[in-house]
Amino acid sequence: VSLSYIRQGEQGLARRQRLVKSLLSSRRLPEAGWDEATIEMFIRDCSAMDSNNFLDNVGVGEREGRLACPLVARRHYGLAHGIGRSGDVAAEQPKAAGSSLLAALTAALAGDALRIAGMTGVGPVTVLPLATGMSLTLTLLALRVAEADGGAGLPAADPDVVVWSRVDQKTCLKAVTAAGLTPHVVQLRRQGDQLVTDMEALAAALQHYGRRRVLAVVTTTSCFAPRAPDDVVGVARLCAGAGVPHVVNNAYGVQARDTCRLLTSAWNKGRVDAVVQSTDKNFMVPVGGSLVAAPAGRPGLVAAVNGTYPGRAAVAAHLDLLMTLLHWGAAGWRKVLHQREEVLPYLRQQLTALAARHGERLLDTPGNPISTALTLDTLAGTSAAAPDVTFFGSMLWQRCVSGTRVVAPGKTQSVGGVAFRNYGSHVEEPFPHTYMTAAAALGTTREDVDELVVRLDKCFTEFKKKCGGV
Amino acid sequence: VSLSYIRQGEQGLARRQRLVKSLLSSRRLPEAGWDEATIEMFIRDCSAMDSNNFLDNVGVGEREGRLACPLVARRHYGLAHGIGRSGDVAAEQPKAAGSSLLAALTAALAGDALRIAGMTGVGPVTVLPLATGMSLTLTLLALRVAEADGGAGLPAADPDVVVWSRVDQKTCLKAVTAAGLTPHVVQLRRQGDQLVTDMEALAAALQHYGRRRVLAVVTTTSCFAPRAPDDVVGVARLCAGAGVPHVVNNAYGVQARDTCRLLTSAWNKGRVDAVVQSTDKNFMVPVGGSLVAAPAGRPGLVAAVNGTYPGRAAVAAHLDLLMTLLHWGAAGWRKVLHQREEVLPYLRQQLTALAARHGERLLDTPGNPISTALTLDTLAGTSAAAPDVTFFGSMLWQRCVSGTRVVAPGKTQSVGGVAFRNYGSHVEEPFPHTYMTAAAALGTTREDVDELVVRLDKCFTEFKKKCGGV
Amino acid sequence: VSLSYIRQGEQGLARRQRLVKSLLSSRRLPEAGWDEATIEMFIRDCSAMDSNNFLDNVGVGEREGRLACPLVARRHYGLAHGIGRSGDVAAEQPKAAGSSLLAALTAALAGDALRIAGMTGVGPVTVLPLATGMSLTLTLLALRVAEADGGAGLPAADPDVVVWSRVDQKTCLKAVTAAGLTPHVVQLRRQGDQLVTDMEALAAALQHYGRRRVLAVVTTTSCFAPRAPDDVVGVARLCAGAGVPHVVNNAYGVQARDTCRLLTSAWNKGRVDAVVQSTDKNFMVPVGGSLVAAPAGRPGLVAAVNGTYPGRAAVAAHLDLLMTLLHWGAAGWRKVLHQREEVLPYLRQQLTALAARHGERLLDTPGNPISTALTLDTLAGTSAAAPDVTFFGSMLWQRCVSGTRVVAPGKTQSVGGVAFRNYGSHVEEPFPHTYMTAAAALGTTREDVDELVVRLDKCFTEFKKKCGGV
Amino acid sequence: VSLSYIRQGEQGLARRQRLVKSLLSSRRLPEAGWDEATIEMFIRDCSAMDSNNFLDNVGVGEREGRLACPLVARRHYGLAHGIGRSGDVAAEQPKAAGSSLLAALTAALAGDALRIAGMTGVGPVTVLPLATGMSLTLTLLALRVAEADGGAGLPAADPDVVVWSRVDQKTCLKAVTAAGLTPHVVQLRRQGDQLVTDMEALAAALQHYGRRRVLAVVTTTSCFAPRAPDDVVGVARLCAGAGVPHVVNNAYGVQARDTCRLLTSAWNKGRVDAVVQSTDKNFMVPVGGSLVAAPAGRPGLVAAVNGTYPGRAAVAAHLDLLMTLLHWGAAGWRKVLHQREEVLPYLRQQLTALAARHGERLLDTPGNPISTALTLDTLAGTSAAAPDVTFFGSMLWQRCVSGTRVVAPGKTQSVGGVAFRNYGSHVEEPFPHTYMTAAAALGTTREDVDELVVRLDKCFTEFKKKCGGV
């Protein structure tokens, strides 16, 4: 083959290699997303840098990254050694230079993505192959180990209480009890339709237990309407004053610009030790990863979490996040964020119109930038013969609508040893409406909203027919 | 296309579908391994049963299993929802019937694989997308929650001590401290070349703290020679007598028939609450999964672990294990186990011959069915000009030999707040030899051993040359 | 796993299977494109119907569809037996019911796609794993065999001449000579800027050789401007009158609605025996396949072509076309066709503006619905020091613009034993302009046009600088 | 990530790149096969060298290698432009430097593989994306064009007859008639159980038509027993003497060392112009490719074939062959050849034993190194009620035995316009036995043979039961 053709071809190849080099030197999201060929070229090259893939390797340890099933090897690009060392999950794994590089890079790009999303001033970020709940547990365990150290001259403390602003999602509370800690539940306040943080009760709790017993305050920023994100700025101020750590469960809050702004404000004005977020909910990857981030001004907890993690971990969650971020690039990431921001008002508007048609209304929850709640009062308990309103949820599910939740007052449930009244509605006092929630989450499209409304209309009509009405 | 051809073709297709049906009804490893096409057909069909893959799905929740990057979707066969619910990681996930099916099946097949490996009488098994260390932590946390419950009429206890037979591998100790627990280290006894469990010291420790303070005894069955597996039968008897839980770190012990026999004996004769093992080390999948198993006679802890896990988890580790087990079938699994059993005597024999050539010897460690130790006494401290003996390890690594460990006495190290003398050699008193370890682990071949010996020979010669010798 | 979840999951699976059933019963393009999972599910199921993939197969023939390299097996979904039998390439292959089904279906969908594109009245279509040129050769060979048969009572003829309207693209002429036939070249006429079929010369040629010596007239409908598509309607009428077969080289004409209309008109008003088109150029698949179609009113040649093909053939080209057509669906196919139709006026408009900036003009070629020609007269031979104008093409190529052709008069070339003056410009008399061509082909976007203009502008400026101008 | 780890990793990567460099400089099969990662790395790098994959490419031609369906793009590694130019299918395609490189390399490695298989003295080899039959047609067409040229001073000839030694496989004869040529059939001679070339009849045919009318003699080396390979050495001598071209249909003969030896001897002692062989039958790739090879001493026809091919062609067949050859390496290729050589005596021995059990015998066909024939005389026409003996073949097929052929005398069939008596048995006079064939082809294992015998035994028993016997 003639040299001039080959040379032009090699320029094509070199163009891709320059993308990789630029990524490695900048450690920031490329502006434009990469095509699949470049993404895979990069991952395969990293994989070739792991010792299990050395052509001459002779492994005589207890763990040599051998993969028995070719299908498994393929789907993981031959990456087998995982990441981290027994001492630190973010440490380089000597047998796996390539995986270590991938993992470090993913953490760097994840930080970049958080900044682009609006979390100005974010400091170190670690990617964990644990979903949000387990990551919260690990964060609290790391905090406990850190606090137990005491530090220079101070007697070691062993704080065992977590002050927790109620959110009726089991995982978050279980993350506290799984860590062997005692949750102190701070109930919410109702403010119009919205449920908000009860700052006074929270302050009282801190005072009651004192700094020595409170390991942390845990707040939540992403939740189902009509609950609003916690007042993280207020809590941050309170924690700063009380000298108490503050961990934020920001499960799917990265996708909301308002929430990112709140977090930035919180660590600027008060104390935030860690913000934990899911990778699947915010970055459209499979369930199983999370990011623990700390503000640049109080970076310590991230390293403590990494150091607490016992042993190696899977690299799969890193890989999924890395591939997705490279696929998007900064431009693509901004675009999906922007599309989401635009879907929320559309969802509200379409649901408001639908509500009007059926004698319902959309709850007024301006503080919640993701979730909405639509009253179902006309369906609830209309007659003895009427089905339970929760059946409305089943009807939607039967029509392939997933993700809605129908909430009716009255259910008492014990979670992690704590009894909650009206579980599901976030409040002890019965909420004055039966309602269903629907969210404008990352990836939701206007077509989704349109189709939701079509199916909702049908379900309203049918449900009422079953009730003997219409 | 004529009907008779189509019919014959459909029989071919039906033959594969029968394999799937048979698997689902038996929930046991098929005798013969499946080909790739059948494995993938099954996984893809399961994937089509998850709601995120329904062709008509409209998702309006905060987590709808959307995947942004096609490469990520492909490598996970479109499985995005993970497994479990907030209450229990082994519970069915309503949005993901297919993933739930895969996960339940994997746990069943994993139990079957343990039984085939020799763990007779094993009861429930859970697959966790956590490597061994983190699984141990979770197991201890679950135990703590369970113990805290107290039970009928008993005052709640809060035991905080873990009695732990020393093994110089950081992860295991960190698994204890990460859980917020206090390790009590029981040193080993030397018996000839071997290091074995000090049963008397262990019994004394139990007596000293008492049942109310000891959360568990943690033993280890797979370790580097010259340490032997702990006397799990003796410890099981002791724990039964003392009413104290017993957790076994069986990281890579599944692959050794002798170790499986020991475990079976332990739970037949005494108390074992959980046995934790790595999926990557025992089943040749990527790092990141583990199995927590309990004996059929004391099954409770597995459900407790599942119930303690906060939130959903990734399905990737299950999938890798499932694909590998189906790829092998029972016959293939028995075959790789058998091959491993045969490589150990070969490794010992070849290293003995090599040792003779270089004035060294193989330590006599009959109790360790996986790892061997070769003395390096002729290389250690032979002259002032000689390089440190650990450099021998670097030389091997430079020649693409991975997995050996060179151990010389004298290093003191703090792990999880505990100081250890002679860290790496498992004993406080200096071990009388400098040595290196090599293992006959699953997947090691005779060719690996041959090549190891060739490179070892070269390194011996070169190292001595550097020392000014030979 | 509970039955209700499984049932919902199975509905998801059944939904996809219904798509397949509907496709098999209708044998028409589905309206909406399929997702990747459904496409692959279908192909894999077909593959499982081929005997080489039967789990119990014992092959003791000389050709058993064994695949040695797993990567090869994977990329072909295990399809190994190819299609056809020694007697007929479109016949069912008994060892490969699945491949036979795929192939038959592809031909049916391809016919549907041609109809959607505008080829009303198209009859049988065969997909050949041969690019256009080789397919033309095979079509001519089939015609020769068919003509040689003579038919009822007639003496067998052995016509050896192909009357061919000149188009300066080597493949088409080589397709004639490769078949062992003698081309008679009919030169074009210039009409304004356009080059069109010389109907009188063509009629004269037919008369000169007579029906017994002329195997076929071969016309071309897709070509570089300023040549226009041949007057296929006129030729069809002529052939009908003369009783001479008419084969149309419609290499990339499917994508142009005007061309499809011409063809329809041609077979409605006269004689067309076969229309040959490329799959890669019209359907965006890799090079290597073509469609031979015949009008419903004169369907015979397609079966003759299939019957002439000696032996089996690869199924790869069918598979690529099938996957692409299912990926699009009828809606997607209409959409890409529509987008192309809209790009042409945009290209013309942008090039006209650019021409004005540089003292050139776009040739007036209203008959060519795909290709355009821009004069380069200001660059040609402006000074002794000036580079040859063809260097302008190299400059574009260096800037990653592919697909343009710079044509200057003066080159004489022999193709297939025939000498052509001014080869490249389709005419013996020097064309009055030097020009370059650019096409609005399937898949070309407005962004491509914009970027083309940017780079063209730069090249004009630079070229003139090199000439010592500007 | 620390530099020392990265460096070690980069060595691992460099090791693979050295394999590629070495391949490109030697253009010979690597001794050891490559692993999948290296094979794919190489192909992907080549793909990145094709202009359709340039990140900045702007395509404005009629054929720009765009791929609409991501699944199609993936399975072809983004290779879309095919190979060759309109003038020559082996010429470099300027738009596709990578594909051109792949294609040239494949041809070189294929030649190497033929030499390893025993074809000493083989010269140029071209890989065609055409199965054997179509390649034979193209070879004959190229020969016709070449002969038509006449050459220095000679009047142009137009030979139209192909002298062809009968083999009852339709494709071969159709390859002649498809080319528009007239076959002259030379019947075989029976010699014991074997059917062999009738050299006298062949010589007589040559004399009858004379050099001016005979385009070529076509012989066949791989065929079903009891036919033996043609006496290619004798025919080569005859052709050399008569000045007539000699084309060998060596469809699946590469796999037999004896056949390769015969070919070598033929071109050493006489005239061979081209040897055509299938890639799927000899190299275990999907149906659809072939190799046309010429002896080093008479290399011209390969270039003529390449130059005759009109237009570009698919690269898929090259790619499959390349991947398979790299997967094997020279060592792997020798190994599969060796295994095949060993299966033949095993097959003969097992069938002989089976024949003894059922009162049949294996025909004595020492000259056929691949195919065997087992008499079925006890099944044929035993009673009026007995099913036709060909039903025995259906019984085997129903039991998933593929590739056997049951041959009974008496069938007359017309192929390509020629009538054959006793079609299927290669002879006009009824062959004295009814028989079935079975082959020891590349990839057939001893297990296949064992299973064949089991099923044959069952079919014998069952067939006789149906006949009212046993």
C-alpha cells in the first residue's frame, strides 16, 4: 500500500490519539463528546496496561485477574483487577496501572461534571461502586472512625446519634441504622402545600444531645413533592455553629441547577462535610455507583471514606460513568441538563391542564425542582364500592407508566426500628390530600409527558367508571 | 421458505429454550456448560422483562433505568435497574422482573457451586456486589443490628469487640474497624514451619471480654503460607460453647476441597454464622463481588445481611457470576477445581527442585492447600553491598511474574490503629526465614508453573551476581 | 420471584415477539424502526435455526458452517452457511433455514423500500452480495444464457454487443467487457451545460447491429454532473420497438425521487429488463451488495440472474441491509430520503453564493438530482507557474473533504479496450469548462455543506496565492 | 497515577504494538496466534485510517462510507468503503487506506497459509468476496479477456469451449455456463471402487477442438468419494503440451496435504494457470470468499482476475479470513491441519467396524483424502414395502447428522443444459453400489465421528425395522 495513503490514514489515527492525550493532560471533560471508536480505543489501551492482560504474564498469586468466561471478559474489556488496595480504595493498584488510571480519571471528570452542573467550589470527589444508601453508610462509618481519632490532645469521642430530617424513603434511614448508629428523627413542617425543614426542632435536637453525641446531621435535597429539599443552607449554618458534621443526601440533586446552587451556598455560608449522590440517577448509567464529594474548603472526609473502604472494589461503575461522560463531553452534559430544566415547567403545565379536566389540582411546590404532586381527592374514598385509591397506581403501571407514586394518608410503618405515622407522606399529621407524584428527571422528554397525560386521562375515566361514577 | 425447513430450524431454537426452562425449574447448575448464544439469549430475554426496556414504557420517576451511552447499554445488555429494594437487597425489584430473576437464580446457582466444591450442608447464600472486605464489614454490621435487637425478654446488648486471629492482610482487619468495632488480635503459634491458630489465647480472649462484649470471632481460612488456615473447627466449638457468633473470612477458600471440608466440619460440630468469600478469586470473574453463605443449620445471618444493605445494588456482579457458572456448567466447574487440585503438588515439586538448585528449601506447610513459601535465606543480607531482598520481588515483577510476595522480618506497621511487629509474616516474633510465596490458585496452569521456575532461576542467578557472588 | 412481576415482564418480552411475527406475516417494512435489542433478538433466533448452530449437530460433510475464530462468529451472529444452493442463489439452503428466512425477508423488504422510494410497479428484487459492477456483469451473463435458449421454435441466438450510453466511470464499461461482451459506445450530446443521451445515435446503433447481435442496451441514471441521467424513458420505448433488452445501471439513483419516477415511467411506457442498484450508496451499508430489480410487468430476468449465479453466496450483505431497514422502518427510510431531497437545493444555493465570491458559477444541470458541478475556470492554466488545477482536488482531500472530483479536459484513456478522449468529462469534444463536482447524497447534512463551503473558500484563496495572484 | 506503574503498563501495550509492526514488516503469519484484544486493536486502528472514520471528514461524493445502523457499523468495525477501485479489485482504494492495508495483508497471509498447507511454489494469491463457483466464473472470464487480447502479432482468438472432467456438483458446471462458455464433459473411468480421470478421453477432446477453441481444461481435486481427485499432474502435462490453460477447482482441497502435494507436482511438471479454493471450507469462516492462486512460475492470471473484476468489493471476506489466520497463527493453522489428517483414518476405521456390523463395507477409495463412502446395499430395494433408500438420509438429518449424502443410481438430471445419467454418482453407467458419503473435513473431531457412528447404528436398525426386517 502506497505511503501517501498510509500517511493520510495515520493522520486520522493520530487525530484520535490526540484526543486521549489532551484528556490525560487536562483531566477535564472534553468540550465535544467522543465517538464510540475513540472511547473504546482508550479503554482497550488502558486494559492492555493491566498485568492480567500482559501477553507474557505469569500469575502465581491468589488473585490474578483471570476471567473464565469470554463473554464476561468482553463486556469488561478485559478489566479484571478492580481498583484500589487494601489500604485505600482510591490508591493505585500496582497490578492494574490501566484500571488505576481509568479510576483516577473518572473521579476527576466527575468533579468537573459537578462543577458544570452548578456545584461551584466542590473539592475532592470519589466514585464508589456502591449505590447511594451504602455510600451514606460508609460515609458515616468513615466519619465515626475520624471522630474517634479525637485529634491532638482531645479525648476520643464516640458519637452515636445522627440527627435526621425526615424523608419517607427507606434507604436513607437504613443507611444510618446499618452503620450501627441511632437516628434522631426531626419531623417536617408544612408550609402551604410544601413540607419543609423544621429548623427549630433541628436546633433543639442538636442542643439536646450535644456535640459529643451527635455524629452528624443528615439532610436530603432530592425528594418526592410535596416535600421540599431540606434547608441545607440553614442547617449548614447551624452545624458550623455547633461544630457538628453535616452530610447531605443529594441522591438525584445534581441534575437540578437550583439544588446545586443551594449546596454551593451551604458550604460557602456554613458547614458541609460530604455530599452523596447517585451516578445512575444523575448520569444515566446502571444502578450501582455514587459520588461522595466534599467542598474544597473542607475536603477531608473524602480521603477518610476512601481510607475506610476495606479492600479493592469493582471498576465497573467507574467505567460506566467515564464512558458516559466522554460520550457526552461537556457540551452534551450541559445539553441534557438544560433539556431537563425545560421539561419541568412543561410537566407542570400539562398536569395543571389535566387536573383542571378532572377536578384536581397540582400541589404548589415551588421549592422542589424535580418532583410534582397531583391531587387525587376525587378518587379517594368516593364510595364504599370504590377501589382503594392506590389501585390507581396499579392501573398506571399496567399501562406501562412507571415511576409514579400514589400516596394516601393513614399507613403506619416501622423502618430501622423507628415507627412512622402516615409513612410515605413525610409527616406525622395526615396530609390534607391524597396525591400522586411524577418527576421531570434527567432523560424525561416532552413526549414522555404527553404520553403520561394521555394515559392519566384514560385512567381517571376508567377509575371513575369503576367507582360507579361518570 | 418451506415449512419443513422452518420446522427443523425451530426445533433448534426450541432446544435452547428447553435449556432455559430446565434451569428455571431446577435452579441448579446445568450439568453441561451452555454455549455463548444460549447464555446471551437468556440474559437478553430477562433484560426485555425489565420495565426500562418495555417498548411502551413512560417513566416519570426519579430513577427509570435510562442509559445515555449506547456502549454502556450494550455491555450491560440493557440491564439498568439493579437489584433489590430499599428494604432488602435480595427483594424483588418491581420495575425489574428480569433482573430480579437473574439475581435470585445467581444466588441459587452459587449455592449449588459451593456444594459441588465441597461445602456440604451450606444453607442460604447471597451474592453481594461488594468485594470480600466490604462484605465482611456489612456482615458484622448486620450482626450488630441483630444482636442489638436482643430478642425475647433479653436486654439489648451492644457488643463492640471482634476477636480476630491475626492474618497480615490489611483488608480483613480494616473490615472490622470500618464497622466501628474494636479488634482484639489473637497472635498465631508457630508449629514447625507453619503458623497456626492459638486456641488457648483465643479462648482466653473470649473469657476476658465475655459474651456481652464480643460481637464475633473472625477467622480466616485462605492465606499466604506459612500461615495455615485457622482451626475453624476448634473455633466453631469454642463459639458454640461461649454463645458467640463466628464469621469466617474464606476469601479464596472455595477453590480448595480441604478448606471446604473444614468448613463443613466446623458447622457440623460447632457454630458458624457466616462464611464470606470472593467471587473473583473463586470463580474467575472481575473483582467486585462476594458470597455470604450460612450453614443450613443456622441460616439467619444471610437474611439479616440482605435486610441491612441500604437500598438497591448493581446487578453486574451477579451477571458475571451467572454467565461464568452457566459457561462452565457443573462439569466445567468440577473440572477447573480438579485442575487446581492437581497444580498444587506440581508447584510444590517444581519449587522443591528449584530450591535444591539454589540452596533454599520449600517451607513445610501441609495445612495450606493453596499457597507455598520458598526460603530466600541465601539472598538475605549476604553482604553490605547486596540489594535488599525485597528487590527480588521487583525483579520478578519486571519479568512479568505477578502474585509473589517476598517477606523479610523486621517491618512494624499500624493497621486500623493496631501496631503489628514483623508485619507481613503474621507473627510478632521474627520468623526464622526470609521467604517468598507463590500460589496454586484457580486457573493456574502447569505452564504457568514451568515459566515461573524458568524466571525464578534467572532471578536467583542475577540477584547473586548483583551481590558480587557466583 | 413472584408471578405477577414475571407476568408483567413476559408481556414486555411478548411485545417484541409480536413485532417479529408481524414482520414475518406482512413481509413489509414495519412503519416504525425497531430498537437494537429487537433486531438482534430476531437475528439470533434465525441463527439458532441454522444447522451449524444446532446444539446436537454432528457435521460430516465438506462444509458444515464451522467458525474457528470466536470474533468472526460473533460479528456474524453465528451465521456461517451463507445462502442459496448450487442451482439458485435465492433458493432455500436446507442446512440453513434461518439464513434462508433472513435472505428471503431481506429481498421482500428491499422491494418495499424501492416502492417507498418511488419505484412504483417494481416487481421481483434480488439482493446480491456483489457490488454494482459485478452485478451488472452477472445480469448480462444471465441475459446471454436466457437469449441463448432461444425459446419456442426460434433458433438460438448468441448476441455479443452491448449498446452503451457513455458514462465516464470505469466500472460500468468493465461490467460489459468482463462478461466477454463487446461494448458499442454511444457518445452524449451537450445541451446547454448538460450532457444528455443521444437518442438518434442510439437508435442508429440498434439498427446497425440488429436484434440478433445486440444483447442489451445499458443506460445509466446516476452520474456526476454535468452529465444528466440517461433518457431511460426514450430508450425504453426504443428497446420495446426493437425487441432488445434494456438494463439500467441505477447505481445510486434509488435515493432520488425524480430518478425513481423516470424508471417507473420507463417500464410503463417501454421496455426495462433489469435495474441494478448499489446497497451501500442507497442504504448506507458497507460496500459489497446490490439489488437487481425487474418491473412487475417483465419479471423474468431476476429469476434468471438468481439461477445463473453458480453456488452459494455470503449472507453478510443481506444482513446489513436487513438490519438497516429494520433500524429505520418505513418512517425512518422516508425521513432520510426526505432529508436528502432537501439538501440538494441547499447545496446548490451555497455553492452558487461561493461561486459568486470567486468569479465562478454553478453549471446549470437541472436534470441531475444528486450531483452538482462548480466551474474552476479562474484556477485553470492562469499562469505558467500555477499548479495544475487537479491539485485543487488534492488540497481539498488534504483538508478531509472527500468525494469531490476535479475535471479538466484533455486526458485520453483506454478502458476495457476502448479509447476515450477527455476521459472523466463524458464527452469526446473538450467540455468548455474546468469544474469540480460535489454531491448531495444520502446522509449528507446541511452541516456537511456548510463545512464544505468553509474549506472550499480557504482552498480558493490558497490556490490563487500559489498562482501568484490575489 | 505514579509513573512507574504507568511505564510498566505502557510496556504491556507496546508489546502488542510490536506484534502489529512485526506483522506489517514480515507480511507472514505470526508463529503464535494472537489474542482477541490484539486482533481487534489492529483492525480498529486500520479502520481509523479509512476516510469515513476521520473525525473531521466532510463527504460530498456519491459514496462516502456512511453507515446508518450502529449495529452494522459495530460488526464491521466501521469499515465501510470496501476494497479496490473500478480498475482493479486489488488496487488501493484512496479513501480507505486502512481497508486497503487489511486487504493486501490478507492476501499475503493467505499465500503463506497455502504454503504451510503444502502448496510449495505457490505464487500470487487474491482473496475474492465471491464463493468458489462465482470465482471460477470470474477466472474463466478473465482468461477469455486475456486470450482475446491475442498478444504480439497473433490474431485474437475467442475460444468458447471448456473441457471439463465430470464431477456431480452443480456449481462447478454452472460456473462454466454462467460465463457464457460451452462445457465439454469428459466422463470418468471406474478403477476398482474409485472413479478417476479418463486421461485418454480428455486428450481426445483437446485434439478434437484444438487450441483455438478450448479456453481451458477445468479439473476438480476435492470431491465426494468414490470419485477421486482428478489426475491434475497428468492434465497439467497434457495442457502444457497442448498450450491450453488449466484451471483447478480445488474447492476444499487446501486442507488435505496429499492434494496440496499433487498441485505442487502439477505446476512443477506441467501447466496450471489458476487454482480456486473456498475460504469457508478450508479456513472455517462464513461462506462467501475464495482464493484464486497461481503458481509462481505462471503468475499472470491472478492479476488478470483482479483487473477483470468490475468495481469495488466487500472487505468482509478478507476480514474474516484475516481474523481467523491471526487467531490461529502458523502454529494453530498447522495444528488444525494435523488434526484433520488424523481424523480421516479414524473415520475410516470406525465406519469399517460399523459396516461389518450391518453387512456393508466401506468403499476402497485411497485416492480421496477427505471423503469416504459406505455401501447401503442391504437397505436398497429390499422389499416392495421398504422406503426408498434416500429416506435413510432424511433419518440421519432428523437426528441432526448433517453433511452425508445418500446416492442411489438411476437419476437423470439436466444441469446447465447438459443431461447427466445417474446424476450424483459421477458416472453414466450405474455405479454397482448404493452408498452414503461422510467426510473428515477441517474441524471434524473424533467426538463427531463417535456420535456419527452411534446415530448411524440407530438408523440402520430403525430402517430395517421399517422394511419389515429384524
